Amino acid sequence: MDGLWSGRIATGAASIRSSAIRDLLKLTAQSRIISFAGGLPAPELFPVEEIAAASELALVEAPLATLQYGLTEGYGPLRELVTSWLTRLGMHATTDQILISAGSQQGLDLIGQLLIDPGAPVAVEEPTYLGALQAWQTCRPNYLCVPIDQDGLDVAALERMLANGARPRFLYVISCFQNPTGVTLATERRRQLIELAARYSLPIVEDDPYGDLFYEGERVTPLAALDCELHGELRHVIYLGTLSKLLAPGLRVGWVAAPRAIFSQLVMLKQGFDLNTGSTAQALAYYACRDGLLDRHAPRIRALYHERRDAMLRALERDMPKGIEWTRPRGGMFLWLTLPEGYDAQLLLKHALDAGVAFVPGQSFHPSGRGANTMRLNFSHSSTAQIDDGVQRLASAIRAMESDRA
Ligand SMILES: Cc1ncc(COP(=O)(O)O)c(C=O)c1O
């Protein structure tokens, strides 16, 4: 950077680093590479015709709402629709607690600005969603990392932290089919966590973009619904949802359901961010979804991703050398590999790119800097044939790295 600008970048912004995933996405745009790196939905499932019809309807039935500035809180009919979805999930939230955001990513950004002072403690699962760490880079929190296992967040470990005096501003948790590991917070732990939140006055930010992508059993009840069950309303939990995984991420439409006590402050912050989430995208989302599109569309997504998850699990079972472990997610878009201690996933990525396959090394999902021997694989975006081929390529990359080490 030249002298004019170098001394002028704000302290918070000067420390920002580019996302390992965004950088990788540029590389994997080359067609010879099979990419398990991104978190992209399968494009062949985008309901293009329904969205085209919705855009026409929106322009004919509600041209002003579609093209004019709108309320910061969001487009009224869309907020009502979201409220009905949340009611179905067991939440007692009213429409005046729903803020429409530009994807749930903007919800994370707003929450960071609202609740994090530099140096303030924030509890996160480790590993956690890289995009949240990025959103909060300029807030410079002090992360308290809570371990996770097959059943999600280790609630007993969190309880020990709280009992020892830790007082995080909030706990951030991806409660279903977590990004990056694919694990889900077990029902019993959910109840314990909500009780813990009540006992220690701990706010929880529940990020739930994947909850509807379940391939076994049923939709898991969100923490936000258990919070409502205990208190009759949203008290401890701020709940984030999105249309990105169920409809199309290009719309950039998500929502924040927040306790009444902080709702108006979130809205005031958002006024300064963007005045309002794009009116056109909101109207389109509403007209596409108002007659139950998501209920018809979600089973199609689940069926395809279920097949792809199974294909990846089968291929891993067939091809992975001994000593490598992986999660078996019951939904979502990712699974998580752990290489033997001492292996370096970043080094493996070089061999993997040579072999024509990409993944995301796991270290960047770890605020503590651990996890050098871990990696995230996406199974939603590649065909079963590509998954089969890509896992074979990955296995040969591991062998190439091992022979280099020998
Ligand atoms: C856990 C998690 N939260 C938030 C997001 C952001 O989603 P959106 O497209 O709604 O901004 C993602 C996207 O991958 C995610 O995995």
C-alpha cells in the first residue's frame, strides 16, 4: 500500500485477513479441479422458474414495495411469513421481533457491532464458522473457545468456564449440522445449555442455516424454541435464519429474531449499515415463498444432498488410509476430517491441488490457531461421480504427502 493510505487504515480494519475459503474459491474456478472447498448449494436445484414467476408477480402486484426504499426492519409481508415459519419451529416470536437482513452474515455483523467491545470475551465453539470470525475481526473480541464433539458443543466444558468466573458477552453456536464439522448439538445438551443460560444470564446467538437440511430423523428443535418454552418468549437467544441454503444465496435474504430488549438497538444499527435490505430481493423472496415453495422444495434438496453425503461417506470408507477419522453428519453440507497428529492439512492442500481436488484446511476455523491436522469437505456442490473421483484424488494426495515425509 502506498504512503498516502498506509497510515490511514483504522486499527480494527488493519488487522483484517482475507478468508482462506474466498481465496480458494478463486483457485477452484479452474474446471480441472474438483472442489470440496466452498459451501455452495447445488445450482441445478435453484428454483429458477418459480423465482422468475415471483419477480413478475412482485412487479405487478407490489411495484412500490419492490422498487422503493423500505423499512429498515424489512418488508412487512416477508416478516410475517418468517414469523409463521418460526412459530412452526416452536418459537413464540412476533413479527415486531423479526429483522430482515442481507443474509445471516449481516445478522452476525450487526450482533458483533452491538455486543462486542475490543477485548471483550465471546464464547465460540472450536472449530467454528469462519465467516463469523471474519465479521467480528474489527470488533477484536477475546475468544473463549469451547470444544465440540460428536454431540456438538461440550456444554459441561462451558459450564466449568462459567463456574470459574468467565462472563462472555454471548455464546455463538451453530446448533445443527455445524459449519465446519457437520455435528449437531444433542437434544439433552440443548436443554442443559438453555438452563445454563438462565442460571448465568448468558446470551446465546444461535445460527441455524442448515437445520432444514436433515437426512435422517426430523427437524431438530432450535435452542430459541427451548428458550421460549422456558420463558414464554425469546429471552436469552438471538436466532439467525436464512434463505441461502433453501432457496438461493444470491438473494441475500436472512433474518434475525431477537429478544424485545435489544430489537430496537439492532434496527438503529442497521439504519446506518444499509437503510434497508434490498427491497427487490425481499419482495422476490416473499412472492416466491408465500404459497409454500419451501415446503415443496426442501425435500428435493434433502434427497439430493442425502445421496451426495452417502456417496462421500462410502468413498472415504473405501479410499482413506488408516489413521484418518471423519464425522458422519446427519444433515447439512459438510463433513470434517482429522488427519493423524503431526500432519499438516495446508501442506496436503498443495498436493491435493496438484491432484485436482480442493478442500479447506481446518486451522482457519480455529480461533486458537489449533487444528493444523484438520480439514473441511463439502458434499452438496459436487455430483456423486465427482465425489467418487475427488475422494480418490484426495487419497492419492495423502499418499504423495506421506511419501514426501518419509
Ligand atoms: C454457519 C453459517 N452462518 C452464516 C452463513 C452466511 O449465510 P448467508 O448466505 O445467509 O449470509 C453461513 C454460510 O455459509 C454459515 O455456514
